[in-house]
Amino acid sequence: MFRNIRILILLLVLLSVAVGTWRAKLDATDWTSPLEVAVYPINADGSRAAAEYIGALTQDTFDSIEAFLTKEAARYGVRTVYGGAARLRLAPPVHERPPAPPRNGNIAAVMWWSLKLRYWAWRNDTYVGARPQVKMYVQFFDPAANRVLPHSLGLEKGMIGVVNAFASRHMAGSNNVVIAHELLHTLGASDKYDPRTSHPRHPEGYAEPRRSPLYPQVWAEIMGGRIPVDNYDAVIPDGLHQVLVGPLTAAEIRWIK
């Protein structure tokens, strides 16, 4: 009997969390007011370069993300009542790294990691102010010591992003592309590239799938991630000025209803 009661309590807790997550996602994508996003910098490799870069971060560093989302939302007829599509706020640095995702992709392991990440984010919320709808934890690495970074991620359940970025002023534009990409993952947008090759999938991963001639493309679709040059080659955009939101992505984040 007591075992059944414990199971019932656990199920009720899980149901409460699921309902809360669903309502938070619905509120975040109704677009009647700007999406509230907090950005939490982390010195991921303990380097001096990352520390100095984080120390020099300002609110302006992420302005291009706000401008991009507002411009693209307006292109789909979405205009919030109280300003732009999103407001990004810089939080004080976080001094603990998030739990790493499992390597084997086992469903149970992924679910356990997801719960650990959400608990970690709750414990490492340094933002002072109204509770943000989306939390983006950006781990900065010294580019001189790290030529390739681990894969970034955006978690729809819990609306948490973990971005791996270079601690370089010259790479701030491409960093913001990755932050915007993972931010849209937290809102329900799906990847639109081949995970084996990182090449955007046609047509949904192309900004202009009907362009003639098809190549080279001029823009990257935000969830396609790259600008296709030909059938096999695609380049990383320098910044969000080279990126568009395609119609499927717009529908996934409820810009098209």
C-alpha cells in the first residue's frame, strides 16, 4: 500500500512538472510580449583569455540576436505589443560547468541527464530580476587552445540552452548565430541539416530553396546552420546578418499559426 502511495505521489509530481513545462512553452511562444532570455557566461576552460573576454562582455554583445529575431518575426507578421520579439539580458558569470550529455544516446541516460541539467540550472541561476523564460548558458573557450568545440544544445523541456563559444571578439558574430540556433531549439525548432555531414537539408534547411540557380545560396537558414555553396559544401555564416528563418522553423516556433 505504501509503495503504491509513493508511486502515486511520484506520478503526480511528474504530471505537475509536465503541465508546468507545457504552459511555460505555450506562454513563451504566444509572442504577445518579448521573449525574456537570460545569458549566463561560463569560463569553460579556466583560461585567462576566456576570463578576460567574459569580463568585457556587455549587453550590446547580444544585440544582434534581438535585432535578428525582431526582424524575422516581423517578416512573418509577428509584432509584439511591448517591443521586439525578444529581450536578452546578461547575467553574472556562472562558476560551475553544466553536466555533460551522455555519449551513448541511451534514452534512460538522456532523460536522467535532462533532469540533472534542469536541477543544475535551477542551482546556478545568477540572474537578478524577473525570472527569464529561457536560460542560455554560454561556455567560452580560448580559441588558441581549442580549434574545435563540443556540440551545443538547446533543451525544449526546461527551455535551457548550453552553447559552446569562442572567447574572441572577432567571433562574436558566429557565436551569436549558435546562440540564436540553440535558443530556437528551446522553443521547439528542429535541426534542418544532415547530422553526418552538417550540410543543410533541401528544401527545409535552405533559406532560398527555390533560388535559380540554386547555388550558391546567399543566406543560411537558422536551423540549417550553414550557407550551402554546392551539393556538398556549406560555409558557416559570419553573423546573423547572413541568416534567415525559414517557413518550417517559423511554424515550429508559432510565428505561423
